[in-house]
Amino acid sequence: MKAKPYRIVCHSADKARWLYERQESIGASDKLTPSLIKDKLGESEPFLGNRKMRMGSILERAAIDGFQTWSGLRTRPSGVMVRSKQYPFMHATLDGLCMTPKKSKGLQYFLETEMQMGSERVASILADRRLAVLEVKVPDIFSLHRWGHVRLEHKKVGDDMLSYHVFVRLKDEPPKMYMTQVQHQLAVTGFEAAWLVALIGGKTFVAHYIVRNEAMITERIRRCAEMWSHIEKAREQQEIEDQATFEEIMQMQ
């Protein structure tokens, strides 16, 4: 059996362990900015979650169930954090995994009708029955324009009531920040493809099938390695300053 390029670290349900482990490497959703150094040094506000995040977790589970019904794909929730063996400074927490079923008429209809994909692309997706990463987003309705071209139709159904329907034509690619996240996950897991699913405003589904982009992955690894080098140097400096403070305190006694 081929060795996996990652190791399982913990489950996100073990919040204390997950919070600790996320400080020890760079995650898919981490933005590579100077503020990330403060975060990994523990100088930022503690990442404890809030009511909005807890509601997001509930909606993510609903999105996974809905996507499975809607698309016909076999899906499984995950929540597992995995870390790359080759690049231990990179980790990813997976929302789920999915696989193309043997009987894929429902998926074919979904791809051709809902996703409006061409026959060649549909055939290539249906032929690939390997596991794929499932990344789920639950953005608010105001971000709908980032995912597709939106058209709103409405009509009066009474003196003071309107009935409306939102039509979305999916863009060729998802928002750039989410594309980067998915390629990070593919870099860590070694998987060849992922489904990025968004339940927007609690009612509108959009989905992208994303394959490995080696150029993007190489660049992400390079930037993560550079950022982790800065984080390690900052930690070393912090240790020196902490030790100096300790010695000063002892001399004052």
C-alpha cells in the first residue's frame, strides 16, 4: 500500500488539541500576512469561536447533506486535521470527503443541468472515482456575486407583496481566496481533486470541481515555507526576550 503523504493529527471536536495544533503549522485558511506571525506567537485574541462560527458549523453539516442529495455524490463529513509529512509546516482541516458513485445518472444530470458543464468535462469527472476533498462554505447572500452572475426576477403578488427568484450562472472559477485554500488542501493530502461547495444565504447552492494545479501548489508551499521561517525566527526572539526578563526579575530580588 502506498504511504500517505499526510498524518492525521486530531479531530476538530477536540477543541483544546485542535487549537494547540493549529499554532504548530499553517492552515489552508491562514492568510500569509504579518498578522499571522502574531497569531502563531499567541499574541492575537484567542481563537475560541463564537455564536456565528457555531451556527456556521451547523450549516456546513446541512450543506454536506444537501449537496449529497442534490448531486448524487457519496459524501462523508470529516473535521479531521491532517499535516503534510513532506511539508510539516502545512496542515488542513477537512470538512469532508466525497467520491463519484458507480451509478452516476443523478450526478451526470447535476453536472449538465445545474452546473452547465460540457460533455467532455462531465465525462472526465464521472470517470474519476478516486476520493476527493470536500470543502464547504456558508457565506451570506451578499457574497452571491462573487460566485456567479446574478439575475433577479420579481413580480407583484399583491398590493404590498413581491415574489422574487434568484438566477445564478456559475463563474468559471470560484473566488481566488477559496481556490488557494483548496490547492493548499490538495498539497497536504496529495489528492488530485476537490469539490468546493457553497450554501449561500442558506438557500442557494453553487459548486466547483477543482483539480490539482501544480503551479499554484508550488507557489503556496514556497510562500508557506517562507512565512514559517519568519514565525520560527520570531519565536526564537520571543524566547530570548522572555529569558532576559526572567533574569532581570531574579536580579531584582
